Amino acid sequence: MASADSDTQPTEAIPHAVKIIVAGGFGAGKTTLVSSVSEIAPLSTEELMTEASYGVDDLGGIEDKTTTTVALDFGRITISDDIVLYLFGTPGQDRFWFMWEELAEGALGSVILADTRRLDTCFHAVDFFERRNLPFVVAVNRFEGATAYSEEEVREALDVSASVPVVMADARERMSSKEVLVELVSHVLRSRQAALSG
Amino acid sequence: MTAPRGRGTGTPWDGGRGHPGTAVEGGHAPVVGDSTAGPLVRPYTMTKGRTRPGTDGGRLDLITLVVTVADREDRAREPEHEAILRLCRKPVSVAEVSARLDVPLTVVRVLLSDLLVEGDLRTRAAAPVTKLPEKKVLQAVLDGIRRL
Ligand SMILES: Nc1nc2c(ncn2[C@@H]2O[C@H](COP(=O)(O)OP(=O)(O)OP(=O)(O)O)[C@@H](O)[C@H]2O)c(=O)[nH]1
Ligand SMILES: [Mg+2]
């Protein structure tokens, strides 16, 4: 018989879901990384929102609204009968930054894809995750024709802490993407350990 | 081309709104309006005037898994509700319901909430307040990824 107290209801059949965020600038390879490791073809979901223009004065309030959509793509990896991992790419457009809040909520950590042709496009992702104390790794995607920066050069340019892993990757290669995720989750475990003993 | 020399201190998101954004290449749609455009907020009207899911709405995160209750009441339901119940015979995440049924998240949350209230769907018990995945979950995730 169903009980009103949800704590006592059996929920064994429903796995635990966790998520990893794949961030980076426009065209950095986010969708490619998600596809290369996902067990399903990446799915896309849309969030509707209203774009509000605010008046200059306090009494102005919301004056105008335009509905717009933001697409999120994601993939899935079934870890066990008990655990399912979702990988969410961040929206390519900066103006959807507020979607990042929702994405980051409860996330295990983040992969920041750094495109060496335009490293600056991932600066705000680094800032965002640093500020929220969400563990992240930097995966350097090497595109054809891009300067081959060393790990140290990228680390210096991004000004990330020495504990943050910076790894070379090719998001198109499943094994390479897998290694990036292994780096991230290992880093999350280390960070957790450090936080507990610190 | 040289590597940028660091991120600097001012970040685009300090102000929380109206940030200048990063110059991006590529054919993105321009920001509606101009630099005075405000933040983006959720719509107020959707699904028969409701945008707020019912009482269970707070539990519907992107990755909340929902599953159809096997011995649910036999009664007439809206086609959208029926479609969700068919899709969720096995646990499915909120994001996946939205993607597979091609219904925006905002709307899917309202529909899922209806079904939760009716007892047609159930979710995993709410996560503890800490929200951080436990160590044994992380270890299992790491092992699982290594097996890929
Ligand atoms: N050489 C190289 N090309 C890559 C790599 N990763 C992605 N690409 C290519 O870069 C292009 C953009 O990749 P996407 O995965 O669509 O990038 P994205 O970050 O999802 O882009 P937006 O969602 O539009 O911001 C595609 O043509 C990919 O094939 C990589 O590691 N190396
Ligand atoms: Mg993409």
C-alpha cells in the first residue's frame, strides 16, 4: 500500500543519476566529446525563456518580453544498474549563462574544452566553475592549423591552480574523451579527499 | 597568434546581467534588442496558463529520473500524459523526456508534475541536502568510465 511518507517507499528500481558538464567556447568540441562517449546519439532538449528588457528607472519593471529558446545537448552512460551518468554540453551562446546555473546545480564536475585557436573563449567557463568551487579539468583540443601550445602554456594562459589537470585531447576519439572523463572523476575524488582532511 | 596572457580580474559574469559577453566568431543570432537587453527570465504562461509545476516541481531537476507506476489507476488521460507514461516504463530523466517527446523543459516539468501528483509516476527519493555525490558513487562512476 502506498504510504504518504516518501522516505519509506521502495525506490530501489530507480537508479541514481549524476551529471558532468562539458563546457567551453563556441565550436570547441563540446557536442563532439559528448557523442564520442555517449551510449545514445546525443539528444537535444529545449528550454523556453522570456527575454525581458528592463526599464531604466526602478518603476519601469519588465516592459517587454520575447520568448526565445536555448538548446542543451546531452548524452548518457549507464554505469551500473544503480547509477546513470549524464553529460551535458553548455549552450554555445554566452547570453544563456543563466542556464549554466541550472546545469551546474548538483553536477559532479566539469570538463572545460580549450580551443587553442581562441583560448579566451573558455575564460568565463573557468571563472564560472572556480567561483562555484566545482571541480573541473581543462581538455585542450588540438585543431588542425592551431599552434601547438604545451600544457604549461595553456595552464599559464588560463591561470588555473596547479591542482587542476590540464590534458591534451581529441574529442573525436572515444578513448581520448574517456581519458578526459577519467581525469575529471579522479580529480573530483581527490578534491573531495582534500576537503575532508583539510 | 600568441596565447592570451591570462584571464584578468574582471569577469563577464560579475554583474549577473547585461554582461558584455565574449566576442565569438560564427553565425550566432544577435542578442534581441541591444546592449540594454536585460536578463532572461522564465515565461509566465504555458500549458493552460501554468508554468509552475505543482507541489512536486521542486524535485524535477534535469536529471531527475521518473518512472511510470505499474499499478496506476485506469482512467482517461491527456495524450501528452499518456505519451510520457509510455516513455517512462523504464526510468527516464526529465531532460530525456523533453528531448524524446520534443517538448520544452518548462512544459515537460508541468506535465510530469501533474502525473506525480496523480500518483501515475514516481521519482527517486529526494537527494540529501548536501547534493554532492557520495564517494562510493564517484568511485563507481570512475570504474564505469574506465570500462568504456
Ligand atoms: N581537430 C579536431 N577537431 C575537432 C575536435 N573536436 C571537435 N572537432 C571539430 O570541431 C567542430 C565543432 O565541434 P562541436 O562538437 O560541434 O563543437 P561545440 O562546442 O559543440 O560547438 P557549439 O555547440 O556550436 O558551441 C566539428 O567539426 C568537430 O568535428 C578535436 O578534438 N580535434
Ligand atoms: Mg554543440
